[in-house]
Amino acid sequence: MNQAQPNNLNEVAQTREALPMSMRYALGNADAIPSSTIERMYSANNGSTYTQTVNEIRIPVQADGFLDTAKHYLNLDIKNKGTAEESALDGDVSCLFERITIESQGVELERLDDYTLLHNMKAMYNQSYTDREKRNALAGGPVPAVDNATIGITLEPSAVKNLSVQIDSGFLLGHHKKALPMGMAEFTIVIRLRSMATAFVAHQGATNTNGYEVSNVRFFCPVYQILDMNVLNQYKSLASQRGISWSGDTNKLYIGSLTNSAGSTQTIQINDRSLSLKALITFNRPTDDYQNARANTNSASDVREISQFSYRINGLNYPQVPIKIDTTGANFTISRAYNQAICSFADPGFAHSEPLVNAVKFSQDYPPLAANLPTGVLCPQGCLCIDLRRFDDEKLSYVGLNTSKNASPNILEVIKNSVADQTNSTTNTYAICEAEYTMSSTGRLSVIV
């Protein structure tokens, strides 16, 4: 009798599992713990208006509860100070941001250099069509109906637009949408603004010389409080004993260059040191054009002059077999390069991203400035990437390559092809890596990358 009982229990379990979901009446939602929530507003504390010369915005943030940063957004007014010149956003309102840092009590928790380029490319390599429409409505992103364009909305002379955008931050947008813990020290979001020439794409005949003005900069974020004292006391006990940790994906930037030497092999030093390097993403832009007022400074990257590439990390090639590219001849070849790109841009838990970049946009040449108008022009969006994740499981941490103790330098090796009109170019390599943030028992914040 005792021996038969486990079998009976097992049979009951198997029967329960065999039921369709529509018959599992015992399943239900758990009641949420008592709580309250309200959207808080945090304003800049170092001025009211900002320009390309008065270009630093500081927003202190401190909450009396849990910051639900998965729902945060930055809201601001932007004015075109030109009296007769129209200008378009290069991507969305994030075209204004040269650099974003997050600081707390003298500690730099995150530094996002040349912010706009990676932000714009993420919007093309890992967004659904629904996300694209949302980006247009909230952040002034590209009008989708115009040839899948990359240039955002146009600001008429003296016009003012109110726009909102989330900050692509591992600190704010951590894994699993975790809220920032209650009791942590104040942190400050510091935004450095770009010049007018690099933030906007001027209409034909315009020069973007009059500049822009930013005002009413505010950081909005829901804050919730736990009203169940038992749950709250458990949280406080945990926080006081060993602190609270969470993780997120951040990035580090490495600048390089390629010369106009057709057929040559060139190397770019990266030298990243990270505990979990998930991907390397390299964008290539013509040095003479990409800072021009009428060029797509921060929404384009060109691979037309590259015939082969591979990354060398700690003496090993990644991938093992170098990746070949041919965008100009009859032997059209982009598949391996494109596959590495959509793997590198993937969210945690996903093998591939949701790209809006097709073969034409990946292989497109940089358009000449004379034709580079805000409508109807496709921007090149090819890039060089390597996916270094061991697993795609979002439940696992430190899934990337540990380069923190590498003895030999990390490099990108590129072989240029022999197409005509070779150009000198500037490369931006973003090291996508995991960061672990910790709030100590005293509320002090720290980071390990």
C-alpha cells in the first residue's frame, strides 16, 4: 500500500499536466501585495536653458520608494533658433546627446560616450515596426512612410517641439526590468549636448549655423511604495545585511581609423577589459563627411570598402574563420556579417534581434552630400560585429567573454578592397558588456564592469 502511493501521486500529477490550459481552473493570478505608485518628476538643477555652448544638463534623482525605471522617460523642449532654416533630427531627439553619465557621491556608475550613434543603430537593428511607430510619436524619430528613412522630424524656423525618450542605460534599464532599490543614495544623470552640425541634418541650402535651445528638461519615473509591513521589513533586513545588487548591459567606446589604402590590411586597437564582454560592434564613417551639417552624422555606417574582417581577442580569432564582405560586385556577400550584426544587437534571452535593416541598407554606400536631403534618402547601415555570448538565456549572468585579465591586445583586423574612391574613415567600436550594480547597506552605489 505504501509502495503504491507514490505511483498514484505520480499519476495524479501526470493527469494534471496533461490537462489543456483551458481546463486548469486551479491556476490563477496571485494577489499583488498592497502598494501605492505615483509618477515623479525630477528637474535639472543647473539652469533652465541649454545650448551647444552651455551644454551640460544635470538631473539629480532620489526617491522615497522603488524607482520603476523600466517606465522612465526624459522629456524636453527643443527649439530651432534659425529664423529661415529648416533642420531635421538625425534619428530622434537623442541626436542632441553627445555623452550621458550617471554619477553618485563621486562614483561614476556608467559612462555612455558618443551616445547617439549606438542609440540610433539599436533603433534600426532591434526594433519592431510597432516600436518604430512609437519612436516617431514620442521621440520625433523617422517618419516610417518615407523609404524607411533614418532622419527624424523636421523643425521649422523658430519652432519648438516637446519630445520624450528613454535613456539606453544598463543602470536604468537593468535585466529583468528590476526597479532601482529603495534607500539608495542620490544619483545624478549628466547629459552633454552636441553641436548643431552633428545633431541635425540641414535641409538643402541650410547650414545649421543658428543653433538650437533645450529647455524644460525633466526626468519622469514611477515610484512605488510597499504598504505590506511584513514584506517591507523583509526587504529592509536583506538590504541592511548584504545590500542589493542588479545587473544590466552597458557599453564602452573605442575610437579608431582606417586609411584610404585600397587592398591593404589594417588594424584597430580595442583593448577592452570586461568581466563579461557580450559583443563588439564597429561602425565606420567617412572622416571628411560625417561631421558635416548636411550629413547623417549619427545614423549611418558604411562597409562598402571592406572585403574581410575579424576580431583578435587574447591572441585568438573571433570568429575562427574571417568574415568576407562584397557589396559592390557580382559576388554579393553580406550574409555572415549581417548574421553577426543581428546576433550582437539581440536582447538578453534572444538569439537574434528584430532588424529593420535589409540587404539594401546594409550594403548601401554613403550618399553624396548634394543629395543628402531629409526625405527619400537611404542611409547605409552596415557594421562589423562579433557576438561573444556563450548562452542566450536571460536567466544567466556573465554569459560573455572575460577579457579583464587579457595579456595581449584586442584588435579588429580589416582588409580593404580595391573599389574606387577609397576614403579615410573614423571607426566607433562599442564593447557591449554586463555591469553589476550594488547598493550597500548604507545606500552607497558602486559598479563592477
